[in-house]
Amino acid sequence: MKIVLCLAAGLLSAATAHAFETAQDATNLTFSAGGRPVLVYRHAGYPFKPYAAQLCSPAGVAVLRDAPFDHKHHHGLMFALEADGVNFWEEIAPSGRQIQCALEPRADGLTQQLDWQAPASNLVLRETRTLRLQPGLGVTLLTWRTKLETPSGRDVVTLTGHHYFGLGARFVTSMDKGGVFINASGQTGETVRGDERLVPAQWSAYSAAVGEKPVTVAIFDHPSNPRHPNRMFTMLTPFAYLAATLNLWKEPYLLKAGQPLSLCYGVAVWDGKVDAAGIEKAYQQWLELVKKTEQN
């Protein structure tokens, strides 16, 4: 069944408001615009965690890869950490699972309630996840919000993880070669191993080609996030990966009862190679969009 819904006007101006065609089945929520796919979110039927299985440029070019043979636990655009020693990133026997408790589809996105459960089914975290597609100027723009809370009976949960744990994107195969990373700081950052780097930056972006079509993908870090600017993780070998991290491998985060951890990130996809000035402009526009959304 296909339902056509309209975005509310007033984020930037009435001229930027547009309609998304929204379709839902047993496993996916799919958002399209003008007959072209924009976002596919796998909300159910996943092995360990829900995720954005696909995000596309305004021209409909898909940039994400799901469960590649080399890292089956890499799912498009995903969010995961380690909590009280339970690994929610990998997908092996001791790993935890993000279990859907409720899903609220909307015209421009979704809100999902998740229980983070350890293998023994004990509850480790509760998450409220909200995804919202927002109107942009020639760019696909997604806001990803995550609120983590301790479950009843837990006074504190310690969040840790490898240097790449956070909100991460795995790209289609052709983007693994010939791509270039840039970031808001202009710095190369800390080298962890090989060409894996961490740099504090308001945004980090990757430009590469899907077939013969160049695209650019950026992750934005909101100033309200703890440890802003977040450490942006990048790697090129043997495949390309981009993630926003809280530097948990060096600085564990103590999530206390009654003190939720709220995170807000933007993900942008352009057709073509975009320079730092163009990305910074979109970042500032995104900040304004988020501000206006919060006021409504």
C-alpha cells in the first residue's frame, strides 16, 4: 500500500516544502520524491539492529551498502555503541540486539522506540530514535536524533567502544576507490592505524564516484552534542567508511539515570563533488533547519 503525505511548510519557506511518497511493508519504510528514492529504513526483520539501508542523492543515486561480505555487520547508515560491556556494533554470539518496541511513521520520517538487550535478554539501554528528512537546496538532508536512557533499576550505564563506534556509513563498492575526505577543521587528525583517522570537526565529507556519477556524502555534528565537535572517523583502505564518534575508546561516557544522552546528527548527500565552502554552507543551513524544527 502506498501513501502520499506532505511535509509541513515553514522550515525555510513555503517554496522549500515538498511531498514525499511513503511506502511501508513488513520490514522497510521507503521515502521517495518525484518518483525517485530518497531513504529506505529497515525497521524490522533485521538481524541485530535497525538502520537506514539506503540513502540517495537528489538524482536518485544510492550511496549505501548493506551487509557486505567482508563485514556483515555493516548496515548502510547505522548507530551502535558498547554499553556495560555488551557490544551492539558487531553481530556475533555475544553481541546485543536493538529490539523495536514501537514505530511511528511520519510524512517526513519516523520515530522508533528501541530496547537494547544483552544476549541474556536483560535490558541495557532504552533508545528513542527519530529520523527526519528536511528540505534542502539541491541536497538530500537527513537529521538523525538518538536519545539514550538507562532502564528502570540501573543507576548508571557505561558507554564505550572501538574508535569507530557511533553513527557510521558504509558506501557502495565503487566508492571504495578514488575517493577523497575533507572536514571542517582542515586537519588530518589523529592516526589510529593505517589510514584510519580521527579528527574533531563540525563535519566530515567524502567524495567519490558511483559508477561514473560523482557524489558527496557528509555527516554533520550538532553543537548541542556532548564532546562537540565529535571525532570524525575516516578510512579508505581496504574500504571507505565515515562515522561520527564520541571518542568512547578513550573517554567512556557515564549515562546516569534521569540524565538522557541526546545526540543530533545530519547526513547530507549531493550529486557531484562539493567543496568545503559548499559543505559549510549546507551545514549552516542545516543548523537553522534544526533550530526552526525545535521551535515548532
